[in-house]
Amino acid sequence: MNRLMKAIGFVVVCFIAAPLVIVVPMSFSDARSLQFPPPGYWLGYYEAYFTDMSWLRPTWNSILIASATTVLTMILVVPATFALVRHKFYGKSVANVMMLMPMAVPHIVMAVGYYSYFGQMRLVHTHLGVILAHSCLSVPIAFLVLSANLKGFDRTLERAAQSLGASPMRTFIHVTLPILRPGLLISALFAFIQSFDETVVAIFISGRDAETLPRKMFDSIRQEADPVIAVISTLLFVVVLIGLLTPYLVKALRGRLRKTNAGSEAPPAALAPQE
Amino acid sequence: MSSYLNLSGVNKMFGDFQALDDVNLDIERGEFVTFLGPSGSGKTTTLMIIAGFEQATKGRITIDGKPLDGLKPYQRNIGIVFQNYALFPHKTAVENVYFPLQMRGVGRREGLEKANRMLELVGLKGFSERHPKELSGGQQQRVALARALVFEPSLLLLDEPLGALDKNLREQMQIEIKRIQKRLGVTTIFVTHDQTEAMSMSDRIVVFDKGRIEQVADPLELYHRPNTRFVAGFVGESNIMAGHVVDATAGLAECAVFGSCRYPADDRFSNGQAVNILIRPEHLKISRKAPESGEWATMTVDTIVNYGDNALVIGHSGDHPVRVRVLGADVVIIKEGEDCHISWRPEAVHIIAET
Ligand SMILES: Nc1ncnc2c1ncn2[C@@H]1O[C@H](COP(=O)(O)OP(=O)(O)OP(=O)(O)O)[C@@H](O)[C@H]1O
Ligand SMILES: [Mg+2]
């Protein structure tokens, strides 16, 4: 039974990883268009990516839009989540559903909606338009992550802080926020990735000026199947990999530091000024 | 007549539910007072009202003559130890203890020094750099205590702080808390539903039941002279029998189980008044032969529970269950299923008015 489970697990992992196995080698390929297995290898397409403004501009747009989307999303989601998780008010369940709505509606429907609605407001083909649309799509994801975190938050910690002399504001800054930080970071990361990855709405409303990377890739694959796409995919994969591994690396490093510290037996180290 | 902490006429409603019913209490400066009572009796609610986390529906509270109304929890200068300790997980032990000082504008160097001294006082020297999750339950408890004391609070509140600890550690912490409290002289309210804990630690015990204070007394008074049937049953083991007063001036009562019982005469009672007669199990003496003098009754032994140094004999007299505590060496004289005699002295009889 256990062996069977392992076998199934292996097959699933292979299936999921298969695109990577194809894409990564293709990025080093010297073929004129996407082709697998590659006939030969070179770094020419990497050079092409890093020198061609028609690729770098959408990359920059995507980073800009995803960052702004993240900021806007968090500004909206943090207070909303506190209100929805911690307080009772009239219409709360409706508000809850509204928060999650953009996730339930197909992106294509949202995209058509934005196209006509933003058109009237002259927001189509602008960065602002894409940022607003993406924020709308990111809100439910960020909300889900953060509310799960907030629900698990032990409120006696806040009571303790207040009994120790912290006003509600200082309690929030010194206790609530630091403890929720991992949740906030993950929530923000999801918002960022959502925007960076979003294609359908971007195709409809980003236009030439605010063209995002996924849109440019989509156009490119339709027109010429430029192997630069494989380069970008590989680079994105590496970035994500670094992002995923960083916490583990940091943890391992910290564990090491602590061990060496414990060895040298620092007496009341706290007496020395810190930070 | 001014006590340090005064609660007068405190009522608390949660919707239609009356959680506290006219609570009046005076606590002296430096006293160690325990709130004892069954689950849901209003102990935590009272504490939370004193701390400012709940608002009393009626009544007022003063500390040192100054009313607390309108003061927010963070303005009250009251230290609290919560049942789950509520240590800040992102701060080390010493940073946790420094926190209240930081909130009071004490500089980091001076504050950390003071926090370290406080950790030393609670026996945690050398643990200051650990995070809460790297500490055992008892150690976390000590950090929480240090944190609640470091800012010299005008009152220390502890809500079942030992509930999560095992028996040995619990007893150790009881002694520790008592020692630290005495040393610092801080006025303390300690909540528990463990009566032995209350008996061993307190200057005075406040017994709560259903949102009301049943009795306030020092531990021995509470044990030997409970005011109500509830207190008699809740604190310690007891034989409580319904009866009535026969002769109030001579101190004679009667109950169906033990017949007539003399008791130390008390002018609170009148002839014919319905009362409860309390005799603690350790005040009953078992013998095979009927005693020649004094008062006695017969009893059939059902079960003997041996604890080594002593034993609890559970039996019945008529329909009424009777519990007798005997010294371990004496238990050999009786066997389960046998009949025997029990006797007692008038001083051991306590009469409680039926309410
Ligand atoms: N926020 C609240 N809303 C409604 N009822 C409450 C609330 N807090 C407490 N109560 C009720 O008030 C009563 C007293 O509660 P309290 O927490 O003071 O009891 P307690 O004596 O501390 O009991 P325990 O020993 O179980 O901690 C209980 O019946 C409880 O259900
Ligand atoms: Mg309680």
C-alpha cells in the first residue's frame, strides 16, 4: 500500500514537473523557434532577452503593476479582514461573500466588464487601469490567507499587552503586527504573484503602454514562438525557487548561528544594547 | 474604614444572564486573596471587570480610594497572569518582561537590566534570551509572573495560573508565587477552582457561587465554620445532615441520622429552626464497641479507600452516606461490610442555617 502511494506520488510529481524539464533546456536551445528536444545549445536567447526593450519594457511593467497591486490590495484587505474576522455588524455575511466574489467570477467575464467600464473612464491601456483590475482579483486571495491567520491569533496576547500598559495603537504595532507578519507577507506575496501571473484581463485592457509580461509572451507565442519565452519561463522559475528556498536557508543559517552562540556561553547578553 | 481595593454592589449582565449579582468585597493592602468557586461562578468575570476588560453593569470599584471608572485597561497599572500565560511569541523572555517598562518609557538599557533582575527573582537566571516556545510550562509561567510584576503594579491578578501544570510543578509554583508575593508585598487576587490550592496559599478566600459571594474568610475559618451549606460542601470533605435546633441556649440539635447532637451554643439560632449539621470526616472516630460516654451512632462500612498514611471509610447510617477519615494504623480494626460505631465531640459539630 505504502509503495503504491509512493509510486502514485512519483508519477504525479513527474507530471507536474514535466513542463520544467521541457522548458529549461529549450531556453538554452539554438533553434529558431520553440522546439524540443533542442538541436543544439547556446545562450543567445538570454542575451536577446536582456537587450531587447520590447521584452524588458513589459517585464518592468509587470513588476510595477504587481507591486502597486500588492500595495493597494493590502491597504484594502488588512482593515477589511480585521473588520470581518473580529467584529459583528449588520450585513457581515454579505460583505464576506462580496470579498470573495472576484474569485468565483471567470476572469474573462471580469475582463469584458473592465474593458467596457474602464473604457468609459479612459482607464483602458493605462497602468492605473490594470492595477485597479488586478487589485480586484487579488483581494479575495489575500483576504483568504490573512483571515485564516487572524482567526488563529490568540487575542489574550492583546489583552496582556494592554494590561501591561500598551494603548490599542501600541498593542497593534508591538504585538499584533509582528505576530501576524508571516501571514501578512504570504498574503502580499500571493497578491503579487496573482497580478504578475494574470493574463486574461491584461490582454483585454493593458494595451501597448501598460503591456505586461504574460501578455507579451502570449502575443509572441501566437506570432513567432520566440524561444525567449522559454528564457523568461526559466528565469521566473529560478526566482520562484529562490523565494521558496530562502526561508529554509535563513532557518538553517540561524540554527547554526545559535549553536555557535550557545557554545561560547554569553551570560546576560541582553544587558548589552541590541539592534 | 478604608480598604485598599473595594468592590461595592458590582453587577454584571451578559444579555439576560446575570453573571455577577451584587458583589461586595474589601481587600487590604498586601493581602493575598483567592477567588474560589465552581466553573461559571463569575471568578474570571470579576477579575476582568477589575482589570477593565469588561464593564460592570452596576457598582463601583476603587483602589486606594480612587475610582477605576473610565480608566482603560492600559491606564490601570494592574498586572495580570493569564491561564495560558499569553507570552509574546516574537519576543525573548527578557524582552517580554521589558515590555511593560518600554510602554512606560523606560530606556532599553535600564529596562532590560531591571527585567533581568526580575527574571532572577523568579528563578530564571540564564533563560533571558530564550523565546517562549523554548521554555517549559513552569518556566513560561515564571516569565509571565515576572512580566506582570516588573512595573510594580498596584494589584496583581492571576487567573488559574497553575491550571496547565502537573501536580508536582503546581505545588512548587504555589510556594514560589507565595514567596515572591510576600517579598514584593503586592496585593494579589488569585483565581482557582482547586480548594487545596486556595487553602494553602491564601490570607483570605472568597467563595463564589452562581455570581454571588458566598463567604469571605481565612482558610481555617472557612473550613471549620462555613456560613452556607454550599461552602461546607465545596471546601473540604464533609458530612452534612439536615436537622433542626432543639435547644438554642444549651446548644442542642437533632437530626434523623445521628440523633441528638450537642454543639457549641450560638445565639444565631432559635428553637425549632431548620439547620444543616456539619461534621468533618476526620472528626468522626470509629470504634467496634459503643463508647461509654458522649455522642455516637452506628454505621455500616461499605468501602475503605486506603491512602497509606490515612484511609477514607465510606459507609452509611440509615439511608444517609457517612464518610470517616481514619489514620492508616487504625484502619485494621474494621472491615468492609461490618457494622461499627462512630463518635464525635460537640466542638466538632458545626451548625449552618438552612437558607
Ligand atoms: N462574554 C460573555 N458573554 C456571555 N456570557 C458570558 C461571557 N463571559 C462569561 N459569561 C458567563 O458568565 C458566567 C461566569 O463566567 P466566568 O468566566 O466568570 O466563570 P469562572 O468562575 O471564571 O469559571 P471557570 O472556573 O470555568 O473559569 C458563565 O456562566 C459564563 O458562561
Ligand atoms: Mg475563569
